[in-house]
Amino acid sequence: MIRLAVLILAPLPALAAPIATPSGLEVSWVETLQDAQGPDGLTARFRFLAPGIKGGEAAGLDLQAVSADMQWLCDSFALPRLSSTGPRPQQIVISLADSEIPFGETDPEVTQFFEAYRPGAETCEWEMF
């Protein structure tokens, strides 16, 4: 008997196609991770590659604009991608890194920003992280 395994993959956003944020910073979606380690239960972590943040404030980066971009990514990218079936995450974390780094690891050479949000009906509500 021959068994055939079929793997059906949902289309993923094109990593090669950058997303232009309102400030003009270009980011690329890397991955979405879900875990139950958040303070209120299920957390959805949306990780983005953002080479333009290299050096952070030392490079003259406008942190207010980056913060607004992260809010925009939560509202327009993350929130619509939350599951409409099954448990709904109680928290969304948006992270930007100037180069790819494995989740949970640190590297002093990599600039990273993180923001946490509570998913609302139509927008994300910023939470102090």
C-alpha cells in the first residue's frame, strides 16, 4: 500500500516584499509565534525585520515615528491576522530587529524594539511593556 502525504501550506506574505510603514521605514514580516507565556494568557508575537533601525537613537532614529509604525503594524497587519476561531490572544507583541536573530536570543550588535498591545475590536491598545 502506498501512502501519500499532502502538505497544504497557506500562502505566506512575501518576505522579499517589504511593507512600507507610515514613516517610510520598510519592514518585512519574519514570523508569528503564539505562546501561553504572556501575563494574561495567549500571546501572539509578530516579528519583523527592519534594517533601517540599525543603531537606534545613536543613528538618529526617530523613536516616536518607530513607535507609531509599530502601532500601525499592530492595527493593520497583526490584528486582521488573529484567528477568528479558537482562543483569541490577550496580547500582541510587535518586534522589530535590524537583522534576523532567533526568538529569545540577544545580540549586542542587533538593534531591537518591542511593544505590547491588547487587541481591541478595531485597533490595538498600547500596553506598558
